[in-house]
Amino acid sequence: MTTSQSAPPEAAPPTHPRAFEPVTLVVSAVLAILGSVIGLVLITTLGIAPNTSVIGALLAMLIGRISIAGLRKMRNQHRQNLVQSAVSGSTFAAANSLITPIAVPFLIGRPDLVWTMLLGAVIGLAVDSWVLFRVYDSRLFPASSAWPAGIAAAETIKAGDEGGKKAAVLGVGAVVGFVGAMFKLPTSAAGVAFLGNIWALLMFGVGLLVAQYAPTTLHYDLGANYVPHGVMIGAGLVALVQASLMMRDRNAKKRAAVAERQDGRFDPEFRTVDARRLRRGLIEGLALFVVGAIVVAIGGGVAADMGGFGLVGWVLLAGVAALVHQLIVGLAAMHSGWFPAFAVTLIFLILGLVLSIPMIPLALLVGYCACTGPAFADVGFDFKAGWLLRKDAVPWKPYEMAGRRQQYLSQLVGFAVAIVIVAIAWKPFFSDGRVPPVAQVYVDTIKAGLTDTHAITMMLLWAIPGVLIQLLGGSKRQMGVLLATGLLVATPQAGWLVLAALAVRFGYTRWRRSQAATKEEADAVAETADNDLALVGAGLIAGSSVHDVGQIYKAV
């Protein structure tokens, strides 16, 4: 007689905290109000939009220490991640995606178009975040890439929960980052260099140095000769072709089958979004951006200035520009943590001038283009933080997908708060003369127009090296896009900090590897070294972010 032994029951899969739980929702909404106000004040006075995700995480930790009204639930790392997603989302939405676009028609002398532009910006913001939600962790935007601000947020949350050596290293890095920022040093640039692709960041550092020293040593004004814009155009066009090629993935089914044999545990090589969903997400994004452009065109009376055929062309150009803008900004942010939204928008502005688009339609085009990109990058940063925090869950993929969805919902909470705040605040802000400086630059450029063909000639000329460098680096390194980002950002001393940090990273890793006896040990030691440096980099970024938020006292 044989007996059979029944297998032990499987443990129930973990349930991710929900964005709309009463405590999480209330804390997220309250802190999102704070983030929106900070974003509005700083962007209209100092011209900066701080990353408040670290601040949101720290505040959520502190709230979790309060033992009333269920606030102890906020000790959970994943709830803290939801709150920081809402806070950072509200800040970037208010400062970059909403107040900046609506300032353009106001400054052009058409305050009656502000509400139309705000509606278009809300649509652009919604589509921007939706596309990232659909394509995050694909071959084009893999979760395993740097997304530096996301690492800073995740390491802050983990250090606050675990304490010990990790908290000490992060704290020291944060202090250095904060003190450096006090002395006007872009310490976040050094932090990024400890986290991302070395080749991409090397080109980013080179671009920063060239932008800093070319005007004085070579006596050549890069901006006046449209060098950064041309390099970005060339690199961006190649990046778009590379992105389209990534939509064709003939080995997706094979990789998925391999991933299914990982027994439910985290696999850093597995991507949760295949080529089919990537392709569908980008096509959906283009269609929705076109719909938003139609709304802006009708509300703004574009047809009155351009006629029927001109209206169709304007709508198609606006839809494509919005999609291209978000992709280029997203790629730059993914690798460097910096997104040249202003400069890429300026490229489309110049294109509009070349096409002789009338003033009002061009102002609406610029505003619509400007509302995309920053939210796309910010959602990517927050998803990266959640991806790092959820790595130990088993089964991993269901928990990761559930957590990502809840983060997206938290982002929507932050966006909703930002929309309300901007709708209430824009009139008193603009009446008081407080407008984003970049919006004033857009308007001044529109009014000045193009007096000759110098701009288009130089951009086409400098697009050639952009094409070649982007082809040389390939889609994984994005060397051309990062070189152009450095040229466009042009932050003083940032290039030296990036290259110095890369040198430290290279030397420290080699020193650690030299102590290993076998190749296997060397690989393990190299991974440990990368983790150590990532923690230092996260601290530098966190400290710099705290300093940026602290600038609110100057603005007030």
C-alpha cells in the first residue's frame, strides 16, 4: 500500500499597499500641496524645480513615528514610496508641466488663452505619465538603467528603515552634497556619476566642460551658434531610429519563457514590458498627444491664423513634437538625472520660426511641447525607487506590477493636487510679475524671430557630429544625447565633478578587484564596490535635493 504526501501549501503572494488607503491618500494629498507650492514658488522666482521625492520620503518616515490615527502605517517602506511619488509628481507637474506652459500665452499678450493652454497642459501631463507607465522597464527605458533620483529616494527610504552602516554612509554623502550645494557646487552631478553608464556619463561630463570653457578659451559662443541644439537634433534623430528598432524584438517570447523558470524571484535581466507593449504604448501616446493638440488648436483659434491645411499641419507637428520631446528628455534623465526640457523645447520653437508659423499658434505650440518630458522623467525616477524597494518580494513580478500601478495612482493624486493649485495661483502669481524665467526666454525668442538663415544652417552643420557620436555609442549608451545634454545644461563646475567622480569610481573598483584571488571573487567584489559607490552617489543627490528645497526661504 502506498501513501502520497501532499505538498505544503504555497504562501499567499504579498499584497502591495494601495494608493487610496485613507491614511496613505490623506498624507499624500497634504504633502502634495506642500510640493506644489514649493515648485511654484521656486520656478517663478529662482527658476529651479527641486526634486522633492527625498523630502517626501523623509516626511513620510517622520509621520510613521506618530502613533495616532493609524499613522504608524507610514513606517512601511512601500507606503513611503507611494507618498514620495505623489509629492515629487506634484512638484514637477506644478512647476514644469503646468505653470511654465501657461505663462507663454500670458507673456505674449493673450491672457485669454491661459485656460486653453492649461487644458492642453493637463492633457499633455496626463499623456506624458501614461506613456511612461506603459513603456517603463522596456528595452528603451529599462528599470535597470540609472534613473539617479530614483536610487537616491530608494536608498533614503531603506537607510531610514535599516539604519546602521548604510544610514551612516548615506548620511555622510548627504551632508557632503548639502554643503557642496551651499557653496554653489553641483554635487548632484558627482552623485549621478557614481550611478549610471560610464560611457554616457563621460560624454555628459565632456559636454559640460566644453560648454563651460569654449566661450573663454576658444572665443566661440556655443549658444549663439546653436551648437548644442544642432548636436541634440542629430543625436535625437538617431535615438528615435534606435527607439523604433527596439520595438522589433523577435526574441521576446524566448526571453519570457526563460524568465518564467526563475521560480518567481527577482531577475535583473528580465524586463516586464516587451516590444509589443512598447510599440503600442508609443503609438497610443502619439495618438493621445494629437488629440490634445486638436483641443489646444480649437480653443486657441489656430485655424484663424493658419487656415485649414495649416491647422492640420500644426496639429500633426504639435503631436509629434510632444512625443519626441518626452522621449529625448526621458533618455537624458534616465542616464544623467538631468533633463534639458528647456533646450529641446527651444529647438522646436526655432523649427516653428523656420516654418514661419504665426506668433500665437507658435506660442501655443511651444507651450504644448513644454508640458511634456519633466513628468515623464519624474515618474521614471519614482518607478526606479519602487523597483529597488520591491526586489525581494516573492513572487516578484506580480508584486512589482501591482506596486508600479499603485505608484502611478499616487502620481495621479499629486498631479490632481498640482492642477488645482496652479488653477488657483496663476493669476496672483502672474499679476505680481512672478513667471518662470524660461517662459520669458521662449516669448522673447518668438518676438525676435529669425533675421537670417544662420540658426538653421548651424544646427544642420552641428547635427552631423551628433549623428556620428550617437551611432558610435549605440542605443544603450546614448552618448550623443548625453553629450548634447551636457552642452545644453552648461552648469559651471559640473563637468569637473562628473569626471572626478568617474575617476574615483574607476579607481575604487579596480582596487577592490585587485584584492580578489579568482575571477568569480573579483566579479562579486566589483558588484559590492558598485553598491558602495551607489550609496554615496545617492547621498550626494539627496543632500543636493534637500538644499534645493531649502531655497524656498530665499524665494519667500
